[in-house]
Amino acid sequence: MAEEEIVKQIVKEVLNKINRENKIGEIEDIAVNNKERILYCNYSNRHCHISREHLDILYGEGYQLTKLKDLIQPGEFASNELLTIVGPTGAVLPIRILGPVRSKTQVEISRTDSFAIKIKGVPVRQSGNTAGTPGCVLVGPNGAATLKEGVVVAMRHVHFTPDDARYFDIRDKEMLKVRLESPARTTIFEKVVARVKPSYALEMHIDVDEANAAGVGQNTPAEIIKD
């Protein structure tokens, strides 16, 4: 069967599935009041940042994302809109779009997700660094978009404002060591990249695999370890 016919068949099956889909798991919680500069760690389930071009294809020209809830990072939100990722063998996973619309589409999944969707060689990357990464098919209510690249496992990281970075004596892109304590198992994460920008809010991000391995939930206090 030609590739185009396979995609059409998958789209039909996935559209039926997405109409039944109303929840795909956890998204970041809103952080507690953080005037004390306490670093909290939150975990993210798989999600997608979408370009205007692809949103037009998947939901219709000019479609506007609708807000489910605000996220901790200023201006960012979890949308009500869901897509389905289709891997090279036809395996599918639901995924939520995070807003606002970006210049480039990026799909962030966990390592476990990559096995489930059967996409090989998904690298751990900083957000925005998608060159040479695997692609996938994204399916929405209005159709399907084929990505040549853009599927990553997000590198664990901490967002700092410049003031936060000065307070913690941190430089942009510095690799940090961070301790998370939980009743089940205390874990020290290394190679946690610092990201400094005026528009950020103080917060650590890990993915759901890392959270499960460390036995932590949302809004877990984190300690930066300075050698």
C-alpha cells in the first residue's frame, strides 16, 4: 500500500480515537506563592508546542487555542486541544498542545513514550534544538501534518530570571546538580541545564519518567548542590 494511503487510513482511525479522548494525564501544576525563592520541581507529561502553519492544518485555518489552565512560566498555558502522535509503524499516543503558538513545532515525549510509539533514536535535547531529530505524524480533527524532525526527550532544566540567577550564583547554560527528596527515594540529578531569561519564573522541569524514578510529585522542593 502506498505511503499516502497508509497515512489516510491512520488519520481516519486516529480521528475516531481523538473524539473519544478527553484526558491524557498530568500537566504542570500552578506553583505555590514563591516570594522566598524556593526552587520547586514539577514534571511534565508528553506535550507539543505548535506552529501557526501546523495548527492551521490540524485544527483549521486561523484556529485559536483555548486555555485549559495557566502554567507557571509566564504567558504559557495548557490548552484544551489534543492531537495524536503517529509513529512509523502506526502506533499512536494522545498529546496535549501547550500554548501560545510558537515559530516551530516541537514534540516532547518521555523515553517510555518513544518505546510505545516506536520512534527510534529520540535524543535528549534542550528545547528548540531539534536539528537532526526524528519526525512523526501529528493528527488533529482537521487533518494530519508530517514532521520531518522535532521529536525530543526534553533535557531536565531549571528556569531562572536574571535576579534568580544572581541570587543562586548561576550562569545561563550552566550544568547543575539538584537534589530532590521524597519519602520513597532521595535522588540527585546531574546535568540539569540552567536557563536564564527575564520572562521566566523560577522552576525546575523534569519529565514523567524522571519523576517516577525519583518518587516525587508536583511542586517538590529542590536543592541546588554547589561543589
